[in-house]
Amino acid sequence: MASKIVKSEHGLLQVPDQPIIPFIIGDGIGPDIWHASVRVFDHAVEKTYAGRRKIEWKEVLAGEKAFNETGEWLPEKTLQVLKEYLVGIKGPLTTPIGGGIRSLNVALRKELDLFVCQRPTKWYEGVPSPVKHPEDVNMVIFRENTEDIYAGIEFAAGTADAQKIQNFLRDELHVDYNFSSETGVGIKLVSEKGSKRLIRAAIEHALEHNLPSVTLVHKGNIMKFTEGAFKNWGYELAETEFADKTYTWGQWERTKAEKGDLAANAEQQHALDSGKILIKDVIADNFLQQILLNPKDYSVIATLNLNGDYISDSLAAIVGGIGIAPGANINYDTGHAVFEATHGTAPRFANTDTMNPSSVILSGVMMLVYMGWQEAADAIVKALGETIKAKTVTVDFYNLMKDATLVKTSEFADHIIEKL
Ligand code: NAD
């Protein structure tokens, strides 16, 4: 009998053999890529577990489909189901134009407090890339999902509220700045709790998957009490909660100051040889150079909301673009997780059966890994990799590849299923 995924008293996810998983089909190209992807998931699970396991899909409404059927963009019932069933997956959603909800994705993240936006970026052999060695990129981004300048606290230039804030800064806090009525104001919020829970998830991911390092990417040289604090809280967390499993650049600095850099290097080498992971940091602008120049030096990335947005898209472009970029929004404390393609609804291509379903397929792979169904996830990754390597691809890759065979969205799924 199909049943819910729950979180046990000890904080572990308990996944039944027949879990009920809610899905949002998505707008625009959503239905095309979802129908292709779900066949791949079902086939991989059935084959891998010889029929012992099976997902029971439960459709919930959001976006245009919800609006047409219920008059609401994000019905309360959808939120309730996602809350109750813990793990869900979604296609891209149209952002409603006009008042009310700013973005359905933001609303979902807020409601479920999905504080990690996780995006793996890995290259699959044969995928067209603008760089010479895309195989050197293999990173997992942990982007903070609830704070930063993204909190949406903004006041437009020329409004009474923007003026009030500027008056307060000038008169009460004695801020020395050339304020004017033509200045808009946005507020950047970064908390210790918000930073630490994100960095904790990144370190735990690195430990669980045997990865060599976690890099804190920040702009703390300029924004000391927000981005700089993020870095400091990260080092503090590693040195307290993960002292026996990590070595930090903060420790290296202290040893260097006390005993010189040879001693600090030897200490770091010893720590890494004994299996500890390295916690380091890089300034965000330098990091955008590093992912092009020395990508092999980076593995797990922990960063704030805005930096994470830029970095994710840049890395996605290096390994093949948004047609193959999966993502997940997760609250590791409650267990809530919503897996999603990172691209939009591409409305011009709706119902053409031409777009690449890889981003939804790989989001499903992340979901299977999250559920502990690693074998089915591995089988899909292998079959998808072989399909691309055989140059059987959708139009986005076809246009950039030599001697490729063009297939439709549904046919691409057929090829993967055949290889499974
Ligand atoms: P988009 O990502 O929908 O499309 C941009 C271009 O990327 C497309 O024209 C297409 O050429 C390409 N593309 C996108 N998905 C592809 C795929 N699977 N395979 C191959 N090529 C693909 O961006 P947009 O046009 O700026 O946004 C359209 C709508 O989507 C807007 O309403 C926007 O708000 C929404 N949106 C939703 C999400 C989400 O739900 N996660 C994310 C971004 C944008």
C-alpha cells in the first residue's frame, strides 16, 4: 500500500517502498518534459528494484493550470499537500504578472522554509560546452535561499518610505552618505542562524559523499557584517561542530602567525592526509574567475543568495546550459524538499515536444538520491550519459553538435528507457 514519506524521531527520512510523491506538472514546456521524465523514473525504479518499489505520483496544482482550474496561482491545498508529504517535484511555473504573488517559486521556498538551494554541476561526456575542459567542473552549490538582499525589503526612489529610511540613517545612525530623494533602498539581511544552517548542510554533504573541500564564497572584503560574517560563522561552525572532521584556513592562519608557514602547511597536509575535509574561502568575484581557470580546486560551494544565483547560472553554462541543469530546494531540519528544473517555462516551445527534459530527469535523480534510492538514480545517470554520448539529442544540443541525431523530447526519453 502506498504511503507517505515521513521523518523519524531521530531525524532520518523514512521512505516506504511505495511512497506517494506530489508533483506539479508546470506551465509552458512543463507537460512535455514532465511526461517524458516520469516514464524514465518509473522505468528505472521498476527495473532496479524488480517491481518491489514504485512511486505513486499525486498531482497538485500550481501556476497557470491552477489559475485556470481554481482561480488561484498557488492554492492552499497544494501547500498543505507538499507540507504533509515532505518530498515533491515540480516543472517550471509562469510568474504571474501584476500584483499579489511575486514568484510562485519564492512563495514555495518561503512557505516551506526551504533554506538550501542545491545545484550540482557536472559535465556529461559529449555535451557541448563553451570551455576546453568542462570535465574539470564537478561542483555542488549550496545557495542560501531565504535571506540576503533577496528578502524583498525594498523601497522605491522618490517614495516617502525610502525618504524615511534615509532620514533615519542620516539623523539617528549618523551615516555619512550623500542621500537623495532619487535613491532607492534595499536591505541586506544575513543571520548567524541562516548562515550556519546552510554551511552545516554543505559540510554534511561533503562528509557524506567523501568530497575533499567546502569553499565559502563571499564578498566579505566589502560587506563585512553580512558577507564577512557569513565567512566567519562558517569557520566557527567548522571548528566547533566539525572539529574532528575538518581543517580550516582559519586554523592555517593561526598556526602560520604562531609558527610560520612551513609549520602551517605541514599541519594542513597532515589533516588532509588523515581524511579531514578542507574548509576554505574565496571572494565572489575571484571565484567567478577560478571556475574558469582552476575548477578542479573546488568541490562543495556554500554561498549567500545573490552570489549563488550568479554562480549557478555561470556554472550551468559551462557544463551545457539550462536544458541540463537540475536543482533542489531543501530544509534539512524538517525534511521538506522540492526538486525542480532550473529553467523557466519557455512558452514559445509549449506542446512542441522538442525541448530537453534532462533538467527534470536529473532533478528526479537528485530526489531519488535524497530518498536513499541511489541505485535507481545511478542507473538513470548512466543511461542518460550513454544517450548523450551516442549523440541522440534534443534541438538545444543538436544545434551545437557535429553528426548528431535530432530527437523529440519523448523520443529522448525512449532512448534512455531502452538503455535502462
Ligand atoms: P526560460 O528558461 O523559460 O527560457 C529561456 C530560453 O531557454 C528558451 O527560449 C529556450 O531557448 C531555452 N530553454 C529553456 N528550457 C529549455 C529546455 N528544457 N531545453 C532546451 N532549451 C530550453 O526563461 P524565460 O523565457 O525568461 O522565462 C519564461 C517564464 O518562465 C517566465 O514566466 C518566468 O518567470 C518563468 N520562470 C520560471 C522558473 C521556474 O519555475 N523555476 C525559472 C525561470 C523563469
